Amino acid sequence: MLKRLSDSLFFKGPGLIASFALLFVFIGSVGLDQVSKIHVHNKLLVWESDEDDSMFRGRKVPVFSLGEKFPPEGKIGLYFGLNMQYSRNKGAAFSMLSDLDDRVRIPLFYAITIIAVVLIMFYLRSTPVEHVLTRYGLILILSGAIGNFLDRLHRGYVVDFVDVDWNLFGWIHDFAIFNVADIAINIGVICLLLDMLIQHRNNPPPKTKAPAAA
């Protein structure tokens, strides 16, 4: 797998430095994800069952907040809060499919991850080196997929810990808890979308000539 990743990343000639930068981003992203999850698991986990890993208790630690979440009546609601909260996710993003039987859920997520890794490697290899945003987007998505896959492989669940909530002019919402791998995937998707917009702007479709009048 590492050889295929290397072959997908590395170009000869002028693209070699860019390829090393991609490899650095990949290793750094996966490393930061795994180190942060280990730290959170050790510091914020209060109790867990020896028989059932879905039975646990974790701490919630406030990190930063701005404004009042529930302001007095008549005042505008403007608030943003960031907390660290230990959570376990056996499903996909936002705990989707977490209720599936383990005999279905585990092979399904393994298969999805392997297919995603193969497709990303193929696109990395075929993407020209000048498409910088696309290549960084793909490598961030790959690092996020690998980070969460390592959790499922090692623990049987994904550790989430970033908890944000807000009040924007009366819109009060507590966002789903996520992790560094999820952040990498979302940044990667944004990079892909931005590069698509840039390429479309720089290379507009050719204008079709109107048929000559008879």
C-alpha cells in the first residue's frame, strides 16, 4: 500500500518537490489526527465498560466561547463556543449507519475505505502537478480516510472530540462532534471545489457559432 501511495504521489523532475510536500501533508495530517485522539482518549475518558465499548462516560472541557448563547430577551443572539468532548462513533460522518449490525457495518466500512483509497491514488497519479489544489485536496481526503480507518481497525470505533455550538441571530445549533480527520476531509473537498471553479473560469467552454442564415 505504501509503495502504491508513493507511486501515486511522486513525479519525476520538477514535480518531485511538490510530491514531497504532499507526502509531508499526508504524514502530518494522519499523525496529528492519531496523536490528538490518543491524547483525548487518555485525558477525557472517565469510564468505559470492559464488555461493551458503546458504554462509556467522557468529560466535556470548554476551550473558547464568544458572546452569550442565551441572551436576555430583546438582545441579539450572537454566540460561538468551542469545547473538547470525548465521544465514540461507530458509523460514518454524523454517526450515520452506526446502528448496523457489526457483521455488516465493519466489512462495509472496510470496503468503502479500500475503494476510496484506490480511487484517490488513481486520481493523484493522473492529476497534473500544476493542479495544486486538486492534489492537496485529494491527499487531505486520503489522510482523513486513513486516520478514521486506523481508529476502526484498532478500536472498532472512531474517537471524536471537537464540539462546536452557536447562536446566530436566534439560530441555535449544537454541531455534531468531529475530529481532525473529519476536518482534513472537509478541507480537501473545499480544495477540490475551488480548483473546479478556477479551472472553469480559466478555461471557459468554447462558444458555439450561430448557424448561418439561409
